[in-house]
Amino acid sequence: MTPETSPAPAPPTSTRARGRPRHLAAAQYGIWEGQRHAPAVPLYECGVALTLTGALDRLALHRAVARALGETETLRTRFHMTPHGPRRALVPPPLPVLTVTELRHEADPEAVADARIRADLATVTDLARQDPCAHELFLLGPERALLYFRYHHIVLDGFGQYLHLRRLAELYEAFESGRAPTAGAAVPLDRLAADEAAYLRSPQYAEDAAYWHAERSSAAPPDGSGGPGTPRRPVAADGHAAPPGPAVSRTAVLTPHRLGTLLDAGRGEGPAPVGHEAATLIAATAVWSYDRHGGRTGIVVNLPVTARRSRAELDTPAQLANELPLRLAVDPDASFAALVRHTGVKVREALRHQRHRAVGPSTRTAGPVEAPPAPQVNIMTFGALSGFGSCRASCRQYPVGLVADIDLNVYRELPAPNEGREKEEARTGPGHLPPYGLRLEFRANSHRHRPDDVSRHRRRFLELLDAVAGRPDLPLARHL
């Protein structure tokens, strides 16, 4: 690796706040505890890679990374255990802000970059001594490069990653074109901490707590889940607790045409429910879980959410996420559209109370259980970068960590320009297609599922999608 000295330093950080210990955000405590109990396991190392095609202005990229780090306090944070519990403190930006690695001489530079990224993500960050993030540029060809962003999950959730990448793209475009960038919208972490403290004293907190207490009391949770953020633990086929394991992954892509057909099926004859895309995918997961586990009608699907309500929270890269257990009633005599409407109601209610948490984000290694674990459906369709200044961009996520059973990650997939568009519009009519497809990533516990098993589960999930999309009026039992 060949570090390049940044030609433009980051804006100075606040000397008043630098180094002063602060409490962790509520969303960070579970991650801290999970890492502390498994210090040698890369549970929370996350990465994303942007493939950039075009004439890259490396000076503009250096300046963009430096500016973004200066604006984003969470990426300049260290964590320490004290006699009063874990604390965080701000530190200066890392140097160099961007590392450049020359791979243009390699026979297969993409494969070399991928191997180096995976090796990096297999190394645990020392949160007390090491920077919680890094930016590395791999040079792959004359007009082809890969920008890799690695971070520890304690400083960013999925939405926070999206905000950071979007800001990087904004800054790069400004510097590349010779313009002064607009001011960043991110607020200091102290502002978010004050908002969180105010929420804990508010009537809304009491209302949220009452809602989740009622949810827990309404029915025995099939997965042993106690409330938002409560850890989950998998169960083996013999009924005994099984440890979470590294993921084996399989992917599938729903084209805009296939996605549009599925959404129409979920809509039925009535209006689309709130969060229609999410409700449709969660309902499909509930049908798949019902099918997998022998017709249990009480299904829990765990839904990671941003847990952001204020403008400051929505504008600031940080770790604020929560996980909500949606308890769904799968009626085999009802239609898929009816299940989507039921799911939409549950999603809407849960989102109104999404800031309340029992603990921080789960390590998924604790807690008694009596049935197979609930699947997690992580819908990360906030947006997708298709451009990075004058460069075309494509994004690849590197989700890591342990998996309890089988989880589903959902990303927005932008089709290539004019890719199959005319053919599909001829079949469905102009304007009836979503402007994007979805990439579904099935992540299974390798201690419980072989690669062939995951391929079989993926195939069955897609078969169910096609079945309910083809005949949404039939009772669900006819599709199983």
C-alpha cells in the first residue's frame, strides 16, 4: 500500500469537545458489550466499495474525504472503559485520510482488491487505540478505481453509511468542478445526545414503552424476543441452542418488472399500505417462514430501523439504529394482499414507536429460546449512488458478522442504462415499472446451513414470490 499525503487538511475540530469523555448513545451499548465479550471476533467490521469508472480527480477525492471526516464526529471517535462505564471521546482525523493502493500491474486487480478488503474486514478494530474507519483507493485501470470505506458498526449504522457516501459524492463533485461545496448538515454528537436525553424524559418515551409492553404481553413470542433490540439466539434442529456463525451468502435480483408485479400483487384491489415495498417484502418473508417451520401462524420478523425522527438525526451519520420484532398473524385462508395490509399496519405502528429499545443492537448470542429464531429483514433501500462527479459508480456492500439462522438484506439495484427497458415497458405499459430493482442477499449461519441449503432456501423464497405475484387472489394455503 502506498499512502499519499492529503493535499488538503480537514477542517479543524472543536478543541472544546476534543478528548472530553461522553456517554455512549443507547444504540452503541449493545455493540460495545458484544465486542467486549468477543474481543478477537470481527463481529462489527463493515465495509462498502464504490467502483468508479471514468477520469478520477484524485486531488478532489483527497479533499472530499478530508472534508467529510472533519464534518463527521462519529468517524473521529475512540472508546474506552472507565470506572463509570464505557465512554467515547473525539480525536483528530486519521492521517493519511486516504490510502492509495496501486493494482494496475496485477493480472486481476479486482480480485486482488476484493481479497485485501476481505482480509481487512477479518481484522478486529481496537476501539481504544485505532481509528474506527478508513478510506482506501485501489487503482484498477486507466479509468477504473475502487473506493473502499471500512468502519466499525459502533460508529455508523446502514443509514449513516449512506449519508456518508452521499456527502462524499457531493463534496467530490464540488471539488472536481472547482466550486466551493455547500455546508454540511451533520450536527455534533452532543446535539444527538441531548435529543436522546430529552426523548427519555418525554411523554413519547412512556407511550413507546407502553406499546412494546403490550406487544410482549399480547402473545408468547415464538423466538423468545422480548422487545426492540432484545438479543436473539438460534435453535438447532434438535431443539438445543446453537451458536451464531459466519455467514454463507446467496443473492438474487428482482428486476423492475418482477418487483412491479410483486408490488401490484401486494396492493390487491385496495390502496397500497404505508411502507408498501417494505410491507410486501416482510409479508413474503413471513409466508416463507410459515412454510419453513411447518405452519406456525404466529410469525416474528425482526426489522432493523433507522430510529431517526428529527431533522438533526436524519442529517447526521451516526449509530442510532434499532431492531423491532414484528409479530404477524399468517392466516392460510387469507390472500397475500390481506397479509400485506396486515403487515403494513404492524409496520406503521412499530415505526411510530421505533426509538424505544430494551437494549442496544443485539449481539444475537444471549437469551433463552423455545423455537427457531426469527428472520431479520434489513431493508436498505434509502438510495443508491449511480454517479460520483463525472465518474459512474456502482456500489458493493460487504456485510460481515455472525448470523443466527437466515437473514435477508435488501438493497436497491439500479439497472444499467436502457437495460431491457423497452422490452419490459412493451409488456407492462410505460410508467408502470419502478425505476429500480432489488438485490436480495440471503445470509445464513454456516454452522447450520450448507451452501446448497442456502441455495435451496433462496429458490423456495423466489418460488413463493412468483406464486403470490401470479395469483394474489388465492388463499395462501394454495401456494404452500
